Amino acid sequence: MTVREGARRIVEASWFQAVVISLILVNAVILGCETSSRIMAAHGDVLMRIDRVILAVFVTELMLRLFAYRTRFFRDPWSWFDLVVVSIALVPTSGPFSVLRVLRVLRVLRLVTVVPALRHVVAGLFRALPGMASIMVLVLLLLYVSAVISTELFGAHTPKHFGDLGTSLFTLFQIFTADGWSGIADDVMAHQPYAWVFFAVFVLVSTLIALNLFIAVAVEALNGADGGTGHTPDLRDPRGPQDETTQDLILEELRSLRTEVETLRRERASVEG
């Protein structure tokens, strides 16, 4: 077994993944503690030392994966995500780069790249983006048309909510998010009792139908990600579903069979000639 194969076995081992997950969770707790001035005053030095040790382990892990997979490491988007997150943590957080200190919390998101189920969900959401974009355009059209109608109908009596197009758009967005829409409807219905028809139709169409469309697109994308079998593919392994060594052996066997077929053809042609 070569050194590279040994490194690959280490980074793919379940115990190694468990250690990485544990360190990510510990790092998340430390980053949360750093928001408390009382905790930092009492244990700040210890927490910072632990944070540096964890960062060193993350760097070592990336180096092992880079050594084990070589160029295949850069063909995996999850590996790029890990590389960017860890690289941000290595940038000095003083002077003009002090704002990058806030981005250290992105290290917690490495949990997504380590846990296969989370990677499956995120990949499904990315696949659902085109369909969600179409639904978003439909929702925006609905909001605009409804804002124009509501401004014309209710603007004179309730300018606070529907005085102009911009105000109406914001009010309808509140209703779309179910944020106190009943109070808005009561204010309008105090002047126009039949306004409930508009609000009932808008809530049914925008909230219930649009929300269900978003859910349907997301579920379809998640089912498409695993072929409807419920199996969660390992999206992190740059080698793909089949080991590279096995692929090389198969290709070598095919070349050998092709050579034998060509030899038999020549022998048959010479005999017939």
C-alpha cells in the first residue's frame, strides 16, 4: 500500500469523519461563546487556543485530502467550499481584514460537507433553483397586479396601508408572510366591508398555492437527486461511484479483448485468403 492510498483510507475512514464532525461542533460552540464578553473575560485565552488547534486540524485534513485525491480534489465543489472556508480563517483579522473575523463562523457550515444527508438536501435545493425562480417571477407578478388593484380600491380610505404603489407592495408582502394581516384587513374593512373578498383571494392564491408550489419543486428536486430510491449519494468523494483502480483494470481488460479480437480477424482473413 502506497502512502497516497494510506492517506485516502484515513480521510475516508468513519472514525476520521466522526472526529471532524465533533471538531466542527466544538468550534461552533466556541464561536458562540466569543459573543459573550463575560465568558471571554474569564476563559478567552483558553477558547482562542482551542480555536487555533481546531483550525490546524482542519488545515491538516485539507492537506491530506489534497494529497490523497490530487487533481480530483479540485473537481469536487464540496472540496472547494471547504478550501474557501478554511482559507478565510487563515487570513489575518487585523487592519483592513478585520471584517473577515465575522466570516469565521462560516466554518460551522462545514458540517454540511461532512454529513451526507445535509449534502443531499443542499444539492436538491440547488437543483430546485430554476423551478423556484419561475415561481418567484409568478409571485412577483401577482404582488404587482394585486398592489395596483388594492391601491385603486383602498388607497383613498386607508392610505397608511395602500396610499401608493410602494406602500401597497410592502403591505401585501406583509400579508404574504402572514405578518399581522388580520389587523390590516380589519382597518380596511372598517371603511369597506366587502374588502374581505380581496384579502381572502389574495391569501389563498399567494400564500397557500405559491407556498405549496415551492414545496412541490423542492420535493421533486430531492427525489431526483436520489432517483426516488431514498438513497443518499456521496457527493463529496471526488472519485465518483467507482474506484479509479477498478476503472483502470476494466479499461485494461477491454484493451486486451480488443487486441485478441483483432488478432482473430487477421487470422481468419489470412485463412480465407
